[in-house]
Amino acid sequence: MARNKYDIDESLDAPFNFAQFRRALAYLKPYRWRILSSLGVMILASALNLLAPILLMQVINVIIPARDAGGLWRVVGIYAAIVGVGVACTRYRMQAMNQVGQGIIHDIRLDMFRHLQRLPFSYFDSRPHGKILVRLVHYVNNISDLLSNGIVNVLVDMLSLGIILAYMLAVDPVLTLYAMAGLPFLAIGLLSLKGVQRRAQQALSRKSSNLNAYTQESLLGMKVTQAFARETENRRIYNVLTGAYRKTYMRATLLAISVWPYIELVSNGTVAFLYGAGALWLRPAISVGALVAFVSYVWRFWAPINTLSAFYSQLLNAAAYLERIFEFLDEPVVLDESPDAFDLPPVRGRVAFEAVDFAYEPGIPVLEQVSFQVEPGETVALVGPTGAGKSTIVNLVSRFYDIQGGRITLDGIDIRSVRLDSLRSQMGIMLQEPFLFPGTIRENIRYGRLDATDAEVEAAARAVCAHEFILKLPAGYDTEIHEQGSGVSSGERQLISFARVLLADPRILILDEATASIDTRTERALQRGLDRLLADRTSFVIAHRLSTIRQADRILYIADRNIREAGTHDELLAQDGLYRALYMSQFRAFVDEDAPPVEVPSDGFDKNYESVKRA
């Protein structure tokens, strides 16, 4: 299902269950000893802190009536020691659990990013990148505290409840029974809010995802926005999205904060009831000190309940984020490697399509029963009308998508039987819209071969006519490229990308409209470099200009989901068929035989290219 739109709310039909929570707990395993140590010190601090009401009862019932100043100072010293130990334990717990929380964030994000790199192109085609990004950053942040501090706190609070209940029973069993009177009211209130809170948090996560997707879309398309003076309309859309987010946020927050006053109401009502019971009905059977100590325990009893209810609310809130994270991690890897996949050995470059069928969407075929073979070192040009499947064919060679029928072999080896990285490492791909990463020009050229020397980087740039314009930049090869390759023109980005591919020295070369942003004069100067780039390697070329296509060893005309014509440029023109019609209507307009050629640098392509080859 296509979800590639910022204003489409994502939905999950499956209800949240605690199996997802248990799955999330697996991320705690590497940190179990640090968590256990934190749990131990917090149990110690809690147990010591629970001695305070007993000390208070001793002061009221024994020390004050006896006017025992020394005993009072001893109690003060004991209490000060308890407070000191509690502060030290809390400090240790905060430091340790912050480290655990950051470790969990690191592990989850690493798993998500690793999975992200294995997902097929179809996943990214159908989702705004902003909705993917919000999972990696925002959603993970929201569950980290739940899986670190939240788990330790809930364990400590549950143990504290048991200890407090034991103390309360020791002080007075009857009052303990009265103290439990408020629990049914608390359970009814929390359970009634459970479903509403979860739905509110799911709505909030959807609106957050939509807002993030549109924000990223607006940033990437800012030049187009300003070029078409669409700022007012975009502000209107953004106002609608932020308004929807604000509305759902306020509803979710209102439901979340409604738990605390409800618990306060129940706990205060219970304490008032105990004071009344102690004063009116139980006075002969209980001392003032015991009643004060008991009420103190009651307050402490409700404190962990308050914390547990907050954890419950936090769990419900985090459920929406866990759903999104695990939905992402469970996204099937369509192009997954088989268990017995092996590394593709160095290839000569024979590529064969054998009755290949392919469709991006079921029932809408793009290729049907396509068969052809490309010999090692042969250059094949793919031409045909827009949408005929030219780019699809080269994407299938690289296994960016998987075919539905037939098979594709490389040197007789089915490409589905080898590891993806070993397959793609022997391929070089130049796209119509080349992507440059933030960093220096040198780093971008070296991207596919990190061990290349500076001399080899410059030789590759010379061979594709990029060296001269790079030297004119403020810092030459160390000039910083910004987001989306800003700082250099689209044609210069393509030349840098050509150098990157040349430096990698692939066995299979794919040029998909690779010279579309380069002017005709520069392309003529580049042609000798392209000749070197294409030499001795199997090459697939998609282009609307004749400069590369005319020199191809073979031209395949793609139309109606298959190959309709095949042959050299001259052979296809002589056939007076589809290729000739396309040539007459489109290609001749790009040819200007009178334009003077651009001078090639004196050191020549041969010298520069050979230095790259030797490396």
C-alpha cells in the first residue's frame, strides 16, 4: 500500500500486547549487571527509608514522654545516616541508568539503521523519508527512559509496596485493612482510562509523523517553493499540520495528567478515612505514635502506587512508539540473502536475462519474458519511450528489486545466490541525479574506494574533465560540499560522480542518463574519458543523447514490456523501425555538428586513466 504522503495517517490494526514489551526488554540484557546493581542500591535505600516512621513512633511514644534528649539525638543521627545513604544510592542509580538508557538508544537505533540499509527501494518509494526519520530519532528517545529508569523504578516500587505492607501489618492489621479500601476505586479509574490513553497516544504519534514528513519535504523542496512563490500555501498546510498536532498533543496530555489528581483524590480520601477511624473507632486500641506512623506508611504506600500508575501511563504512551519501531523492524527484507549465499568471485562481466518478468505492483507488469545476453566488455545502450522499463532493467542487474519470474545471471551465476555486497561491489552506477554527501570533494570521489591516494583521486578527476573546475574552487579538492550537493552545479556534481565511479574501477558499469546535466560541449570533451571508462568492462547506457549511444556495441529498443529491436546504430537506422523513428524525432535535435570541440588537457585522458587502472 502506498503511503508516500505527509497527510496520510498511518494505522496499525493489531492491538498492542505485552509480547511487544517483552521483546523490548531484550535490549536490557547487555546491561543486566548494571541494572541489577542499581536495583540493589535502590532497594537498600528504600528499605532504610522505611525505618523513618518506626523511628517517629519511637520518638512520640517513648522518647518524648521520657524526655530522653540523648535518645532523640541518636534518632536524629540514624535518620541523617539514612538520608545520606539514600542520596548516594539515588546518585549512583541516576548515573548508571542514564548510561543504560543511552546504551539502549544506541542499540535500538543501530538495529534500525542496519535494517534500514537492507530494505528494498520499494520501501523508500512508498514512504516519506520524514516518517522514517521520526522512528529512528523521536520514537526511540521516547522509549529509552521507559526501558531504563522505568523498569528499575517499578521493581523498586513493587518491592517497597511489599515492605510497606509488612510494616503496616506489624503496626496494626485492622488499620491496614481500612487502608486498602481505596484500591478498588483506583483500579476502576485506571482501567477506564487505559484504552482512551492508548488511542490518544497513537493519534499523537501519527500527527508527529505527518508533521515531520512535511517539514523534511519542505526543506528539500525549498528552492522549488520559492521559485513558484508557494510560500503562502505551504504555510497554510504547515499551520493545519501543526494545529492537528497541537490538538492531539493537548488531548493526550490532558488524559495523562488526569491520572495524578485522581490518585491524589483517592489517597487523600483514604488517609482522611484512617484519621477518622483512628480518632473515633479505634482510639482505645492504638497509640497516637502508632497512628502517626501508620499514616506515614500509608502516604508511603500511595507514593509507589502513584509511581506505578505513572509507569502504566508511560507504558501505554510508549506502546504507540513501540508499535512503530517494531513495525519498522518487522518490515520484510524483500531482497534478503539466502542462508547459503556466497561471495561473488571476480567476474568477467557476462550478463544474461532469461525470460525475466517484473512488476512494481502486482498485476501491473513492467517487463515480460525479457531475454538477452551481454558479453564481457560489451557496451549496450537501452532506448525507448519514457516508462518503457529501461531504468528497471539496470536496477534489476544491481538487484535493487527482485524479479518475479525467470533469472538474471552474471558469468552464469544467478545473482540471487550471492551476497548483495559482493555483487554490488563489482558494479559502478551513475544516475541522472547524482548524490553527493556532505564533506569535501576529495571524500566524495573516494567514497567507493577509501584506500585511494590523493594522486589517484586527482587522476580520476582529470580523466573525466573535473580537475580544472575543482582547482578553481576556493579550497580545491578540499572544498566542502553541503547538503544535497549545494555549492556546485548539477553538471559539476555529475562530473564528480563520474570520477567516483571511475576510481572504483567496477566490472559492470551502469550509466542511467548520466550526462543529462552536462552541456553538449563539455560532453564532447568528456567523451574520450567515457570511452576509457567504458573500455574493457560490461556497460549499460541509458541516454537521450547520441554521443554515447551511437558508439555502443549494441542498442536495445525497449517498449511494450520487452525488447522490440536490437542492433548497432547503423543497423537499426537501416531497418526503418522504432529506433529510426525515435532518432528522427528526438535525437537529431541534440546534435550540433558545427560546435567546436573543447580542448582536452595536455596530459591527456590516457595517462590519467592508466594511473587509476594501475592503482
